[in-house]
Amino acid sequence: MDGLSGAASVIAVIDISAKILSLCFQYSVAVKDAKKDIERVQRKVTDIKTVLEKIKQLLDGRDRARLSTTYELSDLLKECFLELEELKAELEPGKTRKAMSRFGVRALKWPFTSKQVEKVISSLERYEQTITLALQVDQTGLILDFNIKLDLAKLPIAKGASFDSHMDEHNARCLANTRVELRHQIAEWAEDRNGKPIFWLKGMAGTGKSTIARSVAQSFADKHQLAASFFFKKGEGERGNATRFFTTIATDLMAHIPGSVLGIRKALDADPGISERVLKDQFEKLILHPLLEIQQAPSQALAYIVVIDALDECEREEDIRSILKLLARTKDIKPMSLRILVTSRPELPIHFGFKQMLDGTYQDLVLHEVPQRTIEHDIRLFLEHELREVQKQRSLSPNWPREDQIQALVKLAIPLFIFASTVCRYIADRRDNPTKRLEVVLRYQSATYVSNLDRTYLPILSQLFDDEDEADKQRRTSEFRDIVGSIAILESPLSISSLARFFQISKEDVRCRLDSLHSVLSIPDSGDLPVRLLHQSFRDFLVDPRKKGKSPFWVDEREIHERLAGKCLELLSSSEGLRQNMCKLLNPGTLRSEIDEQKIAICLPPELQYACRYWVHHLEQSGGHIHDGDPTYLFLQKHLLYWLEAMSLIGEAYKCIYMINRLQALAESDTSTVSSFLHDAERFTLRFRSILEYAPLQVYSSALIFAPKTAIIRKTFADHIPGWVNVISKVEDDWDSCRSTLEGHSGWVNAVAFSPDGQLVASASDDSTVRLWETATGSCRSMLEGHSGEVNAAAFSPDGQLVASASDDSTVRLWETATGSCRSTLEGHSGEVRAAAFSPDGQYLQTNIGQISLSLSSSSISSPQDKKLLALFAEGQWVLLEEQSLLWLPPEYRPTCTAVYRDIDVSRFAKQQSYVSLGFMTCYANLMACVDQYQICNPNKAVDDPKACTSLTGLWPIRQQLDKIGLNDPQVLTALRVLDHNVAQTMFYSVQGRGASALNGTLLELSGPIPTPTADR
């Protein structure tokens, strides 16, 4: 080993480890009385070999020059090599073994006693731990690498979601000697390597869940055990939903678990758009797989902890259920130990999510069921501590407050810690006398309240207007609802400066209206920092429907949403609002990534960014509608392109298509001018989405120029087309029938199906996958992987919650549409499964092999199918192919269709079949088609008959038969086309005296006379 480099030392130790493992295997076969000792040596040598193979991977990679700590291991590796060499020599008996073998004695004898094995293990463990530490140090260093910085840019995070974020810096932690038993219980759970992977801490509003979560997260961070944290908070932008949940967790993992870096980088390299994928894909590729790839973990290492607070404040119940289902899979992460602490209110979606987990996955604790004496003790300690601070700061009497006053406050507070903290903030407010404020609170101790939240907030709010006459009181109450109600309803918090510009009032007026509310709002001294609710329960108190007409502080959510929508449009339309080239860029080709973020922040201040993001949301939540000539339509006619540019600048162009879809749902009539405008805007945004995302000003220089000549958006904004552009290529007159092209499969697309609500499309492909696409945006929501053969058919269940896929691997798989998880694999088919469809009640699945009951635990096939199945319609009627005759069901007997599978024999020269699959989405009148040959051939005609084959025309591009011209266009073969029925009016084709009808989503041959298409067909 003398003179060997660090890299050579690594290779040498790997090689000798492999030889020792080979010898150990021989001993394990031949020696019966030392099994455990042999296995222990095997495991430890394997551990060393595994970690060194990881180091070798890094040494062979692009970052090898940055592995300074690993290169310093050379001397240690030489020592390790020498020790392993001695171990190998002991395990090779040499000539003695041969001599013993000749005399018939057992050829191998284990050369170590258990005590000697213990010494060997201890020595090897020392090398393993030092090498592992060096690997972790170097992997941590790699996080600072420029390439990883670029990778992290692909992982958008929810700002402020970490437990130690600056915006939550002053939020409470548990005081010493409070919550002692509970925190000890959580610590014991985290340290128990055989414990349950998830701890659910649940409690009603105000019981102190977030305070406990922050305190526990801090304690784990101090012990270097905290892997990640995410504190949900409604009304805080991305902290209020799951959009950036897993990407934020993954970013934390890279910082705290160095071994995860390579796996996460690999996921980003494979799919740069992973942050836009379905939650299941994000979890698997950014969390689960990178952690599973960490092969090396010392057996006595402490668990890593993930803290997730206020899961109930995640806005979509479907996302909450998905998150819980995915988190349950972390129990499979080994050898590394991962624990997850979840806090929430005990709401039904979360309760059901936990109940669906397997036994042994989680343990729970109910905060409001903690013994009252414990809660009373902790609240008393908190009140005494906080009021003692007030007494010191305000130089009050040493006897303030009196014991009976403290006891009264404790009685009022139980079981709500939020009451105690809110009251203490109220009393401590330097704007008034603390003694007087304490008396105000105690004055209400005998009152009767509708809820615990009334008891917390009414004493504080009721005294706001006590000294004013009736007229002033009504005015101030109205101002309270307008400003404070808006702050409570905002999707993302705004500063005093932004609130003033948003509501077009002075900053002084905003401050005056908020000045008495420091006990319920976080109001920074700086006018440029956001004003926030101190606790979500204050919002719950304001919007409680039971207070309508009874409380002057009740906030009408719809009314506030309507007001906010109006203010958004006013701001966007004002002279300080949207305009062309917001950032005054000199080059229309400037990429979004090239624009300085600070410049964007200056040109689009927070209130303007807020209006761009949320004006549609507030309009939708107000219950309003859009009609010709109203302010919304007038705004769109003048500012649509400016808004698209602004959304691109703030990095949210991808949301525009969703927002336009929501506006379409608000249009009062499908025949109105605004409806036509929005439909055209949807086509425009879909067509040029990638341009909008990468280069903001290209909305004028490219998108507008290449929009069809008669497109409403082009004609409306014709004066924005640059005069210096000379269009040479021919631009189409109108939008064609192709609404969007969905690309991503690496094999032919065999079948498609729409979900019952029309929001998703499933595509089945030869690449052994099914993809779920969003019809609104054309983006891939999830890729369903698991089949080992080509996938021939896909069908949605009647409720849209499941997708069935049929494959050449003789299985049918059932997938959950919400998570993309495989619920079950139905086996037992005797051959390739080429068709599948659900019964109308969703109780069974019909395939070309037979019928499968989904209500039974057994997935065996009953009622074997002896005839070829092509489609299942809503009434349960089947279209059967018997030799060359086809049973045709008129449209009135097949009003809807889940999926259609169709094969038609072609000319003998082709030596293959042509597959045509259609799905029909009734709610949007769109037709989807995937076709691998654009010809239908009549098997009854002679091969040399010129009428043997006829091409379909109209909806598809025409392409000649493959075997005649040898054409192989993978882009055509692997793409789906969504066809717009508003453009493609012709839905019927004649094929040499026989018919092919695309009515109601079915392609069928007609053996009789061809019916005349009617308007509704």
C-alpha cells in the first residue's frame, strides 16, 4: 500500500473486503457452530465496503476535486487495509487445510473465539465511523457546489415554512418546566428504534400545538437530529397549501442529511420539472428514493426527525390525505431511521387519513385530553413568567398581579394556551396601563360565551370602541371589518405600506386602525414587513357563521372577497399597475432567468404581485360572475397580455391557464362575447405556454405574431405587434382542431380515456406506463409505473378515483388517481389483457379475459370472456366482434363511454394490426385520439384492390401506410392529440361503403346503411 493515493487506497480496501466476504461465505457454508460470529464479521466488512463504494462513486464523479476530507483519509485507509489483510490471512489456513482434508477432517474451522470477534468488530467499527464521517463532511461540502446551487433553484421552497424562519422568530417556545411530560414522551418516541415512525399530536385550536412543535424542533436541531420541518399556515401563500411541501422538505434534507444529496440531484437531472408533478412523484423521487439509497448508517445512530406543524391548515383535503398516505411509506426507509412528528386539529380528513394507515405506523396523543392539573400547572407557570416580565419592565408593585388575579386568569384560560398568550400580549401592550387592561380582562370572567374563542377574543375587542358615541362606533367597526377582515382573508400577508397602496389610503390610517390590535396581530415597526395573524384561531373567530347578525366583529367572507377582487382589478388597471415591458428590458428576447430578482421586486411591488396572483381567486370566492361589459371583461380586453407578462416575471406563468379555466367557469353564457374571448385566451395561453415561462416579452414578439390571423387575442391586441417584425412564414387563419399535444411516452400510445369529470386524461403506452394528464393545461400529472409489458387499455372508475390499466404482462392494475399509487394488482389472466372497463356501479371490472369482482378480497376472474371485447358503455352493453361482423349500438343506447379499445385487421402486406382508441369528454366536448396508423383497411377487399384502404381525414394529419413508404415518425407515434370539437365540426367518415363513426366517443364499423349524421351526433 506504500505510496498509494487516496483513490487507490479506496480501491484496495474494496478489493480485499470482497475477498474476505468470499471467505466468510465459505465458512458460513462449512462451519455450523459459529454462525452468529461469521455473520457479524460479514456485516461489518460489508458496511465498510459499501461506504467505500460510495466514496469511489464520488471520486469518479465531477466533484472529485472538492473531496478534500476524503483525500485526507489515505493514512487511515492504509491502516484499515493492513488490519483487513491480517483478517484475511487468519481466514486462509493454507497448507494445514489441505493436510486436514486428506485425513478426512473438516476442511474449515472458524479461527476466532467470540471474544476475538468482538475485538475485530470494534476495530472495524472505528474505521467505518471515521470513513462515514469523512463522506458526510464532503457531501455537505458539495451542497455549496455551484452545480447544486443550480439544482436547488429547481426546487422551489415555501418561504417561512421552516421552524426557525425569521418571520416566526418571536413566536412562543415552551418555557422551562412546562410541557415536561409531553416533551419527554416525544423524545422517548424519537429514540426508540423499534418505535412507530409517525407521532400525531392533535388538539383543538389554541391548545399550544405549534408552540410544542417549535420547541421540539429546536431540541432536535440542537442535537443535530432535525432533518426537516414544515409549518403550515393558512393565508401565508405557499405555506397554506401542499404545492411546495415536498420540495421544501427535500431542500432541508440536502442540508441536514448529506447522503441524500446525490439521490435528489439524480432526480432533478432525470426530471427538471419534478416540482410540478403529482405529490406521489415528488415524494418518491425527492424523499423516499434518495433516503433508501443511503445504504450506510451506523447501527447505533439516532433517528432523524421531520416536524410537520398544523397539517389541518393545508387548504385541500385531497392533499392532506395524499400527504398522510405517502408519509406512512417512510416506515420502509432502512437502515437509516426516520421519524415524523405531525401536529393538527383533530379534523375528519386527517382522522380518516391516519385510520387508513397500517397498524404500527403511528401513535397519537390528544392535547386537550392531557390531565387538567398538568394543563393548569403549565398555564400558571406561563402566566406568572409573562406577567413578571411586565411587572419588571413597567416598574409595577412587586405584589402585582395579586394571587387571586392570576388564579382567575388560569381558570379563564384552561385549556387554551392561546388565551394565556393573547391576554399577556394585551396586558403588556405599552400603549395602555397594564393594571387597567388586566381589570378589563377579569371583568369578563363571569360572562357566558358561545365558544372558547369568544372567551379569548371578545374581552380584547369589545373595549376598542367603548368610549365612542354610536356614530363613531359604527364607523370604526366598519373600518375594522374592512381592514382587519381583509388581513384575515388575504391569501398572503402584506405590509402596512402595501396595504395602504392596495386600499388607496394613507399608511398613517392603516397604522391607526391596527394600533390597538397588537395582541392578535403581528405588526412590525417597519412599514415594509408583513402584518400577520398571530394565530389562525383569530380568523376562525372573525368568520364564525354563528356570529352573523350577532357580533359587530363578524366578517362576511364573500363580501370581503368581492371587495378584494375589486381592489385587485383597480390596482392592476391603474397608472401604477400593469403595462407593457414592466421591467423596461432592452431586449425582447431576455430570458426570465437573466432578469435580476431585485429589479423585478422594484418594478412589481408586493401589492401588485399579490393582485396578479390572487385576483381570480377572490373573484371566484365572492360568488360573482363575468358578463359582457363588466369590469372583469374590460380589464381582460385591455390588460390580458400585460398580466401574462407580469405572471411570467414573478415566475408563475404556469398558473395562468388554470386561472383562465376558472374564469371560463364564471362566464354567465357560453354564447357571450366574454366566453368567446376566454376560450380564445385559453387556446393562446396553451399554445405559447413555454414561451411565456422562459421569456416574458415574447408574449408580444412571438406569441402574438404567430397566433392565427382570426384569433380574438391577436385582433384585440394587434397594436402590440412590433412594427419591426416582418412575418415571412404563413400563419394559420384560425385555431386548428388540435387543442394541445401531450408528449412524454417513449412508445406507441395504445389507448386513452377521460375521467368522468373531464379533468384528467389517462394514456396507455407500449412503454409499459400509464400517464395521467391534466386536460386544462396538457401537463403530465403523474406517471404510473409497474407493468412489465405493454399497456393496452386504460379506464376510469365511475367516481373517477381509480384508473384500471390492462397489460401484456397478464395483469390489470388499479391506481389511485389522487396519489398515483398502485392500490392492487389483479393477476390470474391466462393471456394478454387487451381491454378493460368498469361496470357502471364500479363493483366489477370487465376485461377481454373475463370479469373481476372489485368488492371481494379475491381478484380471481369469473365469467370467462369467449368473445372479443371492444368497449363498455354506461348501460353495461358490450360491443362484440364475431369473425367479421360487428354489433353496432345506436347513440341513444350509448350516451357515455368510459373508454374504447378497437382493433381492425389491415392488408396482409402490413402484417400487423392498426389500433385506434378514442375517449369522449362530454362536459367540454373534446375528442381525444391516439392512432398508430392513419388508415383503415377493409379485410373483405382483395389486397390489390385500390379501394382496399381508405385514409381518415379531417381530425387527424394524413399519413401513408407504414410498410409502403417505411415512414417512422416517433413524434407522431408517441404523441396524443386533444381535438377541440368547437373547431372540428365533422365527426363522421365513410370508409368504402362502411362507416366509421366518432359519435359519443366510439369508433365503430357499420354493417348496414350509413345513417345521416344529425346535429347532436
